[in-house]
Amino acid sequence: MPAIVTNKFRIHNAKQFIEAFDEVATTSGTAVSDSSGLLNTNMYLFIGKVTAWSDDTTPPTPTDAVANTHYENWRDMIAAKKITSSDVSHVIPRKNWTNNTSYFAYTHNTATLTSQDFHVMTTDYNVYKCLSNSDTNSGGSVASTSTTKPTGTGTSIITTADGYKWKFMYQISASDALKFVTPNYIPVDQVRRANGYLANTYDNAPAQVQYDVESAAASSGGGNGSIEVVHMTTRGSQYLGDVSTIQTGSTPSTTQVKITGTSLGADDSIVNNDIYFTSGDASGQGGTITDYNATTKIVTFSAVANTPADGDGYAIGPKLVVYGDGQGGNVRCTVNSTGAVNAVTVVAGGNNYSNASITIISNASQSNSFNPSPEAALTPIIGPAGGHGSDAIDELGGYYILTNARLEYSESNNFTTNNDFRKVGLLAQPKYANGDFATASVVDQASTIVLSSWNGTVYAADELVTGATSGATGRVVDFVGNNTLRVTDIIPSGNSTTAGYNSIYGYFTNTEVIAANTSGNGGSGASATANGSGAITGGDLTRFSGDILYVENRSPVTRASDQIEDVKLIIEF
């Protein structure tokens, strides 16, 4: 049967993943009944693989076979660094506002909305959602270009000089920009809610600005199903309308004014049209026209709350009626010199609409020659649940997660600076040898061998070394101080009858010679002897413990002792 996994499901999973970084152990113990209560989900970023790919410029695609995910990645692992909740963020594709570029306008009936260019980030690190692209021909599809950069952090819809309408969503802080802005992604978040209420933050801070936007969305009629924008698919023609000022010397009232318009046809031609006041005490108010005298220019209309005055601006246009399953929607329009609908103003967005349409009523008592043809077609655009700006993660498609781990120099000698790496990944809930969950901020996963009787030849990075007694092999990570060798990718000898340093047959022993191939056989010829009891220590983590959640194969990343790397992983849910 036809089915779909919605973006809501993807976002839900992304949110659950982030929440895991804040979870802590609630019980302790080793029995199954005890372990089921554990919420310890320590996450680590690991690096690995010192040896080259068959083509280092084109790393192979990782596979999810058990041999790779569960075993090979552990053997290749060099070190790992803990990722905290402050190192993780929802992200969305980065769309820089660019002059003379067309942007897609939000609609509630576009199935591919999150794949469209309907949000932008400006040079101020402000993020805006496009609500209208000034397009009058194709109802929200990309058409006219944006030539005026949106600015401002207010809670109202922003209309720019090019006709675009934007909703300010949030501002990226300097610290978040440093951690989570990449050439292709930017962070997105929602101010945290506690018990259903928005948690206030600090004045003038980016989080406070976003708090104001979310609060405004929550307070405007509940924010659900509001109509804030109307798209035009057809302008129509021959509609009667006028934009001017009330005649001076007249005596306006709350139900009657004397207009200056001269092209409104015969008596009562504009009955059932709307009049809307644009300045003065009655600005923002209006009513339905019930009578019009073409000779005296007197217009009678349903009462407004405040009395307009001589010289106040007004607009007369077709009456727009919003139909649907919500309430409170009120929109008005003006017409141009050819009688085409020129602009639509949303007076009140209403709420609780899940479907809506607009009917145009105008030109009462006019001859058929003035009947609109073609008629205008207007589509009310219903906002998301909660209103525009209430949840930027949901609204902008934040089903991507970025993790950022900063590798600073050698990280107390846990991360080599004498070799490169080709794998990065996420490891959840690894354990120490004693069975406890790992909690250290940095762990060394290479095996360390303290040597003596060194022959004076330096072990080369990446080369294969072999235990003379055990037959075990490993790959050199680095050789430090002429007496300490670190290796990964240890493969024990299956034929060995000698117990290794860890009491497992086939592993390196604490007293054997560890040698590289001779120079004539592609090796350095380095050789030394493990320095007795306790000379070899395995990695800090128990191999194959925990879950490897994500692996990314990369071209070699070369490290240096004075180098800091920000390792960013993008995970799509």
C-alpha cells in the first residue's frame, strides 16, 4: 500500500539523537535488569586508518557489513574524543541571500518545500523564510528575482522594495557560527520549552531575538492555521477601485465619506466592494460599501470604530471573502489603472484554518461590459502549526545533524601528530576493560609498546611490524622517544600457542622482538624488544564494545604538533 515517511518523522529522529547527548545514567549494575535502566549514551568522535586507500584521492564508500562496521573500524581506530551536547546542532542547507536570485515562496501545499530555496542567510547571519516572491503569474513558484536584501529582526512580516515578503526566523550567534556554519550548512534551533512555556533568555542576544519571534507566533491566535500571505495566480481585469484621499471640506463619519475618485462608474457600481483607510485615526479599519452616489461622490459603508478625517488616505477595491474551516481571516485588495488586482493586504490572519479559499465580490449594478474578465484567482497561504517562526527546526527542515569535535594539537598525546588518518566516525557507549561506560574526554585506542634493545633504525609510519614469537602483526601509528611504539590494526596469529600480553593466544607478548620488514623487503628494518612485564598496553576502550553509528572515509588528513582541526560530521535523518 502507498505510504510515506514524513519529514516530521525525520525531524523527530534527529531530535531524539540530539537528546541522547544529554542523557545520563539513572541506575548502575551489571545484571540485565540493572542495565535496562541505563541511559548513559556517551558519544565519541573517533579517527582511524593510517594506511593508504587504493586511491587516496577517491576513498571508497563505507559498507554496513558486520566485518566493516563492527570489526575493521575498531582495528583501524587510533583515538577518540567525547562529544558533548554543546558540540551538536540541527542544521539546514545553507542558502546565502544573493542579489538577482529567485527564491521559492512558502506554500502549505508544496510537498517538496524543504528541497526548495525558500530560506536565506544574510551577511548579518540572520535567517529569513520567503513568504512571497512578488510573483503574480504562477502562485508561489520561482519567478521574480530578489534585489533587496531582507534586514531586521522584528516579529512582523518584512516587505522589501522588490515586493518580496520575508519572515525573520532567527539569528546565528558568533559561537554557533564558529562551530556549526559550514560552506553547505547552517545551524537551526528552537528556544527550549519548559512545561509548554518558552524559556526567556537575555535581552539583545540572538536567543532572545528568537524567543521574541517564537513568543509572537504563540500569542497570535494560537498561531495555528493563520493566513499571513495571499498568492495571486491571475490578476484579473476590469475591477473597479480607487486609491486616493478623502475630499477636504467634507464631513466624514464612521459610516460615510466623500471621495475624490472619478472612475468608479455609475451609482452603486461599487456596492459590496470594500473601503479601507490607510492613514489617520481610522487607519487599518474599513467596511463593506452599501451605497455610492456617483454625482456627490458620497460612499456609505458599514461602520468603522474611528472617524476618518479630511485628507486621510483610503483604498477601494473588490471585497475579498475568506471561506474555510477556520475563523477571523480578513483580506483586502487594491486594483491598478486597468482594473487588475494590484496588491492584497492581510488585515487579520485568523486561525485554525486547515483549508481556505477566497471569493471576490465587486462591480455591483454595472453593465456586463465591466464584468471582470478574466477573474482574479487568489490563493490564501496557510501557515504551519504554531505559526511562522514558532519552530525553525520543523519549518525549515532541520533533519540534518552536525557534530563538531575540535582536535587540539596532540590532545595530551592521545592523538598522534606524526601520522595522518582517513576515517572519522561516531561511537556510542563504548566501555572500559572493567565494563564501565567510557566517560573520559579523550581516549587513546592505539596499543602502546615500550621497547628496549632498539637497533637504532626508526620505525616508519604505517609500516607493518611482526612479533617474532607470537606472529602477531600491527600497523605503526608513531614511534616516540626512541622507545615507545604505538600500533593499530593488530591481527593475532591464529597458529600461535603463546598467550599474549592480554592473555589471548596470538597477540604480541611483553618480551618478544617487534620488527619491521628489512629495507630490501619494503620495510625500515627497525627492530626492538618489548621491555618485559607490562610493556604492552591495549587501547583505553574494550574493542568491539558500544555501537559505531556513523563512518566517513576521507582522503588523508595530515596532523602536526601545532595544528587544531575542527572535525564536522553531517548526518541526515
